[in-house]
Amino acid sequence: MTAAPSTPAPPLLKVEQLQAHLVLRRGVVRAVDGVSLEVNAGETLGLVGESGCGKTMTILALLRLLPRPAGRIVGGAVHLDGTDVLALSEAEMAREWRGRKISMVSQDPLTSLNPVFTIGDQVGAPFRYHGLAQGRGAVRRAVRAVLGRVRIPSPETRMDHYPHQFSGGMRQRAASAMAIACSPRLLIADEPTSNLDVTIQVQMMALYRDVQRETGLGMILITHDLGIAAGLCSRVAVMYAGRIVETGDVRDIYRRPAHPYTQALLGSVPRLGQKQRRLQAIPGQPPSLIDPPPGCRFAARCPRRMARCDEAYPPDFAVAPGHRAACWLAEERP
Amino acid sequence: MLGYLSRRLLLGLVSIMGASVLIFAVSRLSGDPIVLLLPVEAPPALIAETRKAMGLDEPLWTQYLIFAGHAVTGDFGNSYRWQTPALTLVLERLPATIQLAAAALSFSIAIAVPFGVLSAVRRGSWFDTAAKAFALLGQAMPSFWVGLLLILLFAIRLNWLPAFGHGTWAHLVMPAIALGWYPVAAQTRVVRSAMLDVLDSDYIRMGRAVGAPERVLIWKYALRNAAVPLVTLLGVYLAAMLSGAFIVEVIFAWPGVGRTVVEAVFSRDFPVVQAGVFFTSILFVTSNLLVDLSYSAIDPRIRHG
Amino acid sequence: MASPAAPLPAGLLTRTLRLAQSRRFPWVPAALLGLVLVAAVGGERLAPHDPNGLDLSHALRPPFWEARGDAANPLGTDNLGRDILSRIIAGAQISSIVALYAIGVSGAVGALIGMISGYFGKALDAVIMRVVDIQMSIPALALALVFAAVLSPGLATVVIVIAVTYWTWYARIIRAEVLSLKERDYVLLAKVAGCSTATIFRRHLLPNLLNTLLVLATLQVGQVILFEASLSFLGLGIQMPDVSWGLMLADARAYITNAWWAITMPGLAIMATCLSSNLLGDWLRDTLDPRRRPL
């Protein structure tokens, strides 16, 4: 990785070769198979890829919330604000980190909120458990404040309502409130807008941008929607079959995608004004993660496949400053 | 919410009325109660007179209406055996049955909830296996057998608890356990299954993601959700429990409605049988209504339609 | 109007055989129920002694593993010297008969009423379901007691009482199934083609209800046995000289201090049979409808 002349601040989140497996009856799924990424304070990293590529597993691993008992982290390192997250005890994770320094917003706001508790109770939970507000009055004030930050109207009354009394967009705001309540350093948003109307999506994105500007938190935004990624992220990591295949500045990636998979993803997005008779889908299926092929995992579907691609997995090559791709084709680039 | 409740209330009333018809109809099945009351050799004049005196010469419809009319005013007739109003006999004994059923229910919930929760949380452990086995066995054991075994062990062999009678809490222990045995087993399975579902849910994962301690997650956030299917099924177990109460009362000589009705059946004391079963029915319908009420208290989605 | 349903008896047999070969078939419970069936068919011929044979000189013998026990009476004798093992076998026969008839009648009647209720819907359905609700608002044993008060006790009465008590379960569940089945294409096509209702019931609805009926019937075996034991225990069910496990428990109650085996053995028989039918029923339900989770 090329370093800029003036030493930048160390990254907020540094993930190195993270590996997480799911032990199932039919075999061991290598869901996260050597993922490395970095997020700096104040910036948003987009994590892009198709369903099943391991995006959700990666962020669950970061929070150490892999499904039990099948999921386990088997290798790699995760450093958040200098601390080795994988070495913390479970109690420490819960007390100091989850919800406090690192938090998450899920995809489906209906299922990620407990239906039998009030919004106020659930949004107040992080305050209570991290000792940031003691006593009913203080917690209510804190809840009211954060509900106001996510622009839920009449927070004083609405916090005594239940999730089913909120609309989809409001629910996602409430879930976001839970996540940002204790001003985390890193926020992970797992497809936060895919279940919402387009107009609401725009509002949510604006909200996240504002919160980031206010608090300087780093964000990982998982999405399969390249448009959203373009709008919100400064850098993008493209994931395929358990590994990161391309990372770089968002503009670089969109203008000069180096990995054939990224190119195919971008090519498959229909553009207004473009005359195309057919949508370009990527033929084939991702490989099984129980027994992945030894070479490049995209080779079977790649239009520019070479013999070399099946032999060995390509390392990360530098395509441009800050832009890397794991493709043998990138070796030839200067 | 009010509409929901009043609908349930109405249904309950209809059920009770219908039950009274059913009970009346069945008890007239034998055709002629006179035959059972008077000796076979009774002279026809006496038979006719008794029949007229008891209103049994009227058509069945009229008899039912008279019965219902009296029932509404609380007159179920006099016990053939004791010559006191059947209603009084039944109402005097109803509290004892309610006490027994309530004790059994409390016992069952007090055991089933922790066992079910721990079983789910420690899925696959020896505790889980033992709890599952116990639940399976418990659902196959008749309550009266459990009662007899308890008497054998605790009253006869160990002499810790009294085998019969009523009065102190010591008298309540064995009957409550015997009666609550089947519900404990069934409810443990329900709680376990519900908890397993809930613990897998997104909102529990979200709770973990904001740093809630595991203890709070399980006993506050997860349990409240798991309680919903438990309460839903409570109504079913109540019926089984009221049925079981009849036998348990007989075994432990518990002075409740059940024992009275059983004795009345043997002595062909129809008014008492009718009154007793009718009030058991009312008890059942009422407790179902209470269960419905608590259901809407636990699950706010019901409250708001 | 060609129906895909094979003639019933052969279909049932192949279906059962195929099931038995599935994974995780509960062999032990099935074997135990098989034993009960064997006892039911063999009856008293299988018993080592006459179940009603009094032998006061050998009264209150404990099981063979105890000091005063004797292998001739492996499970001991009761206060009248009757061999407990033989009585348990005889009781198995009675229980099987009761279960067979009670489930047969209540299942057939309940299923038919459920089919009618679900298929025709509207007012008929509402009335029938109201009746079901009303009957179910009276706890089963209480209702049974009212019947017992007017009918003289005995085997026939027990069968009638149980059948009348349990038909409602079949009615409700079958009705729910029929409600969804009647919207299926083949039913609608049959209606359009002019099939009579009876034919539709027989050839289109019934084959699809068999699975549910089978599961329900198996699960009911345990319930029925418990219920019959309860009635007999109270003295309102099976009467002498017929033998019932419940009746054995009632008799043993009088001398419970002296003979723990007289209380334990019949109860174990009840428990084992009930447990086996529950396990078998659960397995059937999981196998025949994988969407449903075990409770």
C-alpha cells in the first residue's frame, strides 16, 4: 500500500486478514476468508457485493456477534482505536464496546426492534447499559434528545409508543437512534435503506451524513446499491466470495474499475439514456464457500479469464494510489 | 381493545348458556330420572305424583326453560341427597377448587419458565436433555398416578406431608404438584421452543449489538416475547387442569367442587351434578377471559388492534 | 373426474412402510405400541395367569426381584392374589379396544362434521363451530361425569363418553384444513365438472386429510388412554370383571401402604403407552409436514 508523504492519522478501524467460519452440518463455510480493510474517522467505507458474498458475516465478526454456536472467528486481527478487539473478553465487549464505541444498524427495521417494548425503552437501553444516564428522568431526557437528532417528531410522546405504531422509515430512524445513542466511533449500517421507499432512502442518507459530520464517526455502509454507495461513501471495498477483490476511492472505482467483477457490477446497472436491449447480468453463480477453488474465485464467470487465474489466487496489486485490486490483470498495470 | 374484550365476554356468555343446555340435555338422557330415584316397586300413583311434583311431566323444552329460569336466579334445586340447595353446596366448595387450581398453576409457571428458559439458553447441554426428557415423561403421566406416587413417597414412606385433608399449606403441596404436573411438562416445552425462536431473532441480536448484558437480554427482552405463545396456550391447559382437579380432589380428599360432583354422580344427585359442572364451566370460561386479558397486556400489538 | 387417489387400504400400507424406513423412526415407542397391540389381539391367552384368578394364599407378593417375590408373579400380585403382569396384559387389551373404537368413532364423526362445516361454510359453519365452542367450554372430565351419571358404567359407556368428548378436536382441525383445501384447483375443477359433494369429499378432500387424521389419531391414543384410566379410576368406567389400568390403580389405593408395586406397575404401563403414542405422533407430524415445528 502506498503511503502519502505526510503521515495521516492511524486508521480508526484496521482489519487484517480476518477469517470467520460457519460450522454447519454439511461442511465448514468459509464465510469471511481473509478480509482486510480500513476505515478512517469521519469517512464512510462502502462494502459492496452480491448476496451471500460475506458482507454481513464480516460486520458480525467485527462486533463478535456471529451466530452461535456455528460461527467462529478463526484468524486475523481487528483493531479499533488501537485496541485489539478480538482479544477482549465477552463482558468487556458488551460493557465497553458494543453500542458504545462500535454499533450497528440492521437491514429490516421491523424485525430489529423488539415488538413488546416501547421505543423509549429500547433506545434508552444503550444509555442505561453504558452508564451514560442514570435514573428514569435522565434516561428519558437522553432518549428524547437522540430521537430529536434522528428527526422523529414529538419524541416525548412517541417514545412511549411501540414499534408497530411507527412507519417503516420512522422505525429505521429509531433503530439508528439506538445505534448512535452513545456516540460511537464506528457505525456499521447493513443495507439500512433497502427495505424503505426511495424518498425515505434519501432522507436516511442525509441523516447519516449529518450525524457523521457532527460526530466525526467512521462508517461502514453495506449495500448492493451502487448509487447509494456513490452518494455516501468516500471509499469502496468490493467483496466477492468471502474476499475483498477491489478497494479504492469511490470515484476511482466508478471511473476506472480494475477488477472484472467490479466492472461487471457497474456494467449491470441500467443507465438512463443508454440504449441497451438487454440488462447485462453476470452469468453463473458464486462458488461454494465450503470448498472454494484454489485460484481466483471469479474466474468461472470472468469474461477475461486466463489460465493463470485458475492456478493461484491473485494478490492485491496496486492499480493507483489508494486503489488496489486482486486480479492478475492488474499486475500489468503500472 | 374494548371491542375485543366485549366480544370475548359475549362469546363466553353464549358458551355458558350453551353449556347449560348441553348439561341439561345430557342429564335427561336416561329418559326418566324417576326410575333412579324411586324404588322399582313403587306404586304408579306415587311415581306419577313425584313426577308431577318435580315438574318432570312437562315437555323437555319447558323443563329446560324452567331449569334455566331457576338457574339464572340461582336456584338449581335441592340436592336429592342432602336436601340443601345444590347451589349452596357447590358455591361453598368452589373456593377450595379455585385455591387448588391457582396453586397448581403457580407451581407450573414457577417451574416451567426457569426450566424452559435455561433449557433454551443452554441448548444441547445435559440440563437441556434432562429437561426435555422430564417434559416428555411428564406429559405421559396421569395426574392421579402422580398424586398416588406422591402420597406413597412423601406421606407414607417419609411422613413429611399429610395425605388427606385441607387447612394448612402442607395440605396444599401434594395436590398442587399432582395437578400441576402435566402443565409443568407441557409448558416447559412451550417456553423452551418459544425462547429458542426468540433468541434467534433480529431484535435480540440488535440488543446484543447495543451492549445489553446477556442476563437482561434473556430475562427481560427475550422472555417477554416468549411469554406470548405461553399465555396463548394457557387456556388449553386450564381445561385439562380443571378436569384433573376432579380426580386430584378425590385422591387427596380435597373439599372442592370436583370431589362433590364425583360423589353426586355416584348417588345420582342430579341437581348437584348439574350445578357443579355448570360452575366448573363458568370457572373455565372466566379464567379463559382472564387469560385473554393478560394476553393483551403482554402483547401491545393486540392492544392497538 | 379422474382422481389421483389410490384405493385406500393399499395406499395406507405402502405409505406406512415407506414411513417406517425414514430416518429417526422412533423404534422403541413403535415397538412398545406394537406390544400393546399384540396384547390386545392375544389377550388373556398371552397372560401367564388368569387376570381375574383369585389366589389369596399368594396375595400381596412383591415383584420377583424382591425378597418375598417369586418369578411366577414377575410383577407381583395384588391384595386378592391376582397376578399383576397378567392384569396389565388384560388391561392392554381393554385399552386398545377402547382406543380403537373411541378414536374411530370420534375421528370419523368429527372429521365428517369438520368437512361439512369447512366445505359449506357460512351459517352452517357458524352454527357447528358455536356448538364445538360450547362443548369445549366444559372441561372434558366434567362433561364425561354428566354422561356417566346417566349411563350405566361399562365398556360401551366409556367408548361413547370418550367419543363424544373428543370429536370436537377432529372437527376443529379438519375444518381448518378443509378451509384451505377447498380453494385448491382440483376441487374447483371437480365442482365445475359437476361432481357430487359426496364424491368431492371422498376422492378429493379425504386423501389430503389422511395425513392430518393419522397424526391426530396417533396423538389421541395417549389422551384416550389417560382419559379412560381417569374414568375407570373414579369407578365410572370399566367395571369388573373387565380389567383396566385405571381400575387397578383405584383398587390398589386401598392398600397403598403395603404394596408399592400395585400402584407403580399399572401407572408405568399407562405412562409407557402414552409416551410412546406421543413420540410416535410427534414423529409422524414432523415427517408428514416438515413445515410444522415440534412444540
